Amino acid sequence: MLNRTLVPEFRGIDQLTLVKPQEIQLDNGCKMFSFNSGEQELVRLEWIFSNLNFNPAKPLSNAAVNSLLSEGTSTRTAAQIADEIDFYGAFLQMEYGVDHSQVTLYTLNKHLEATLPVIKDLLTNSIFWGKELETYIRNQQQKLQVSLQKNDVVGRRNFNKALYPGTIHGFAPEAEDFVQIKQADLRLHFQQQYQPANCTLVVAGKVDEHTLNLISDTFSNWHNRITADFTMPEVEKAAGGLLFTEKPEALQSAIRIGFSTINRSHPDFPGLQVLNTVLGGYFGSRLMTNVREDKGYTYGIGSAIVSFKKTGTFFIATEVGAAVCREALQEIEKEINLLKTVLVPDEELSLVRNYMMGSLLGSLENVLSHADKFKNLYFSNLDYDYYKYYTETVQNITAKQLQTLANRYFDFEGFVKVIVGKY
């Protein structure tokens, strides 16, 4: 019997074991990666497509096409699609990102044969009905109108535009941009992007031979249509500076500062993630301790590094009392400069190491999580050695190395600084 009076023995994390996929190349060029684990009769399928090259003349095409995929095909209305998916207790989700768009289906294995034809219909016969397009445009304009009343939303838009001018990363739609969406443009975009040669299919759950054969058979006659441009231009580093949007009646000011940086494929990325965690990557971080707990300027503040295909973004974001906005920015600068001049104490670094390793293990609770980790690697052109390198970096990086990274990447004068509210 378990003796609950004894404290469990503390043990460090020696190594990370990840589930690796089986790869299948379909005749039409679609790559399928399957993760089979667990006994639950559940499967998740993700059809992931690289986005077409950003066209400033039609900036909303990628997002609009993805959102409208489930709004009607040549054989099913939007209501019929929804009813068919709901009838089998399945869940259908469209997701759009800067680099990729995807269609995700969650379903029980016993209903896979019934739900797969619906997805096949979406990916081959979507036609973007005029009525659904009008509704989409109207809804998006209304959402935008509401969102623009929020300082943090305006701050995020201004930050991205300043950091990545003229690119998909920096694009922030205005109400009139939605009016420019045309049915013919969406249909052409759909024909170019949603093709099997541009698709990576990731299947995770209880995936047996019958499941794989069913998927292969359903999509065997999914054909490529026309050639398209999926290249993405290199991202140029923007100059730093302060952009202030005044809102005289604001009770809080939104602060967002940062810079474009390396992505996951750079060898410094894991070390920079450790540095970010120290600064603002968890609840016990320096920014939270100083700006929230000590000064009481905000309810929450944090920093993060986001990896994209052609670039990465480091940012710090918070909303503070309008009367203390200037002071909060000074405290942020102080914490950044401390990382450049004073070594991180061993006790603090040990805490961050344990937090990051614990978070990594906690993110691997099931086979779906393992599939997510694979996608991070695959779309960054990395292999599974990356996670070995990542864990070794987290466990062994020194305070001196963190200081070196801080001096290499943290130039506060070169940060893009956006404030919305009072300053």
C-alpha cells in the first residue's frame, strides 16, 4: 500500500521520448503522417496547406477562403454540412495562420467513413456562395468595429504593422478591405491553394491499417489542378522607435514592444526561450514580479517568442494604469538591462529550468500532443534531434551564456514600442 506520509522522491528529467509518425506518400503528392497510440476510439485529422504568396491587392484571400470552406459546396449547403458533422458527433474546425491554413476533423473511428466524404467535398467543391460571402463580410466588419475599441487590439495591430510593413505578418485589415473580397477571386485562390501536392495530412489517435486505407481510398481521386506560387519573401528587420496612439479617455494604456528575431531553426532559439522565460515567460518571471507584484501597475504582463517560416517575433505585452504608463515602460527597460549586466542567480535559473522541462512534459499528455510537437519540427525543416538539443540547452545553459544572448538580441533602443491610451 502507498505510504502517503512519505514525500515522493525528487528526480530530474533525463530524456524525452516522443512518438514518431509513419509517413505515407499518396499518389497525388499529399504527404500523410500518422500517429497511432491509445485505445480510445477517436481520431484527429488535420489537412494543412501552405498559404499562397501574400498579394497586397487581395490581402484577405487566404483568411476568407479558409473561413468560408464550410459555408457551402456544389453539393451541400452550409446547413447540410453542419448537420451532417453534428449528426455523427464530430467536430470540424477551420484555422488560419500567417504561414498555413488548415482543416481539422475530430471524429470517432466508427464514424470516419461517414464524415470523410464531407471533408473531401469541402476540399474539392467549395464554391463560396454569394449569400454566405455577404454574411461573412458583414460579420467581420462588425467584429472589427468592436475590436478596435480595445486598446490591446489596436496596439497589436500597430505593432505588427510597424514591425513588418507591407507583409502578411504586418497586415491589419480595415473595414473597406472586406468589401474588396470577390467571389471569383476566392474561387481561383481555392483552386490554387487547396491541392493535394500542397497538403500535409497529420492523423493522430487510434490509427490502424483500416483507418489509413479508408483515408487513402477516399482521397485517391483528389487531383491537382493548377500551379501556384507558395514562395514567401525574406523579412527585413524594421527600425525601432515609439508609436503612440492617444486615447484621452483611456483608463488603461496598452503597451506592446519587441523586435523581429530568429525562428526555431536558428541554434540560438532554445537559449533565447530560456532567456524569455526568465524575463516574462511564466508567472514568476521578473516582469511579473516587478511590474505586477511590486509596483502594482498591471494585472498581468508577459513576454513571448513566436516562430514563423521566415522570421520570429519577440514581444512584451501588458495593459497598465494610464497614469503609470511611462513608469511601467521604464521598469521594463530596467529588467532588460539587468539581464545584460547582471548574471541570473543559480536558484532562479534552476527554477526556470524545472518550469520549462515540466511544461514540456506536461504538453505531452496524449498522442495528439506528440503530433503537435512533430508539426513544429516538420514545418521548421527540423528533425527529432531538435528536442534533444532543446532539452540539453534548457538543462545546461549557464548564466553567462544567457547574459551573452541578452546582449546579442536585446537592444532596447532598437525595439519597436507601441503605446495606445495615455503616455
